[in-house]
Amino acid sequence: MGCNTARWLLRRDAVLTVIVTTESGSVYEIESTRVRRVNPDATKRGDGDWQELLTMFPKTPTVGHPMLLVMKSLAHLGQDDYGTPRELASGETTRRTTPVVEVSGSTGQESSSKGQLSDE
């Protein structure tokens, strides 16, 4: 994209998928209030499936910086990487990525209107 931070300009009826690749090779797809990791060799809980995204930092993925993704708890999918028992799990699951190396996007429309991607 030629910039370190992506800015997305969309019409209200467009659906934007932000695609983020991290230093470790992980690929995340982010759509408004949901996220999924789409690695072919995915081994983490919930990989490949859309998860409810509560918040993320920074709000806009930035090349050279890691992301912190806070999702609704994934405890119902089994133990976390640390073996925390389900009964001790909190209401959220947090993932910290390695630094972002690429940010791109695609749009799908709920109607015939087009979205626009800007890298200003």
C-alpha cells in the first residue's frame, strides 16, 4: 500500500475486510466486530472461525507494530496455550501478535455500492 497506516473510506453499505500479515507469518482477517486467523497450519483455539472482537490496539493495524486483539472468551473451545482450566477462564481471550508486516483490504457490498480504499 505504500504507507505505514491504512485509512479506509467506505460507504455505509460496504463490508470491509482488513487483511493483516504479521512477522511470524500469521494472517488475520478483521471485519468491524469480528476477527479470524486464517493460517493454513492454524493450531490455536478458534483458528479459521470468526470470533467476536471486543477491541484491538492500535485501532488501525500499523506496519512495524504488534496488535493486541481482545475477543470474547474462547474457553468453550478448550484450554488456552497455558492450560488454564475452563472454570478459571475470564470473559475475554487476548492475543498479542508479532509486528505487522503488511496491511491490505477487500470490500464486499451488501448492495451494488462500491467501497474505496485510501492510503493517504
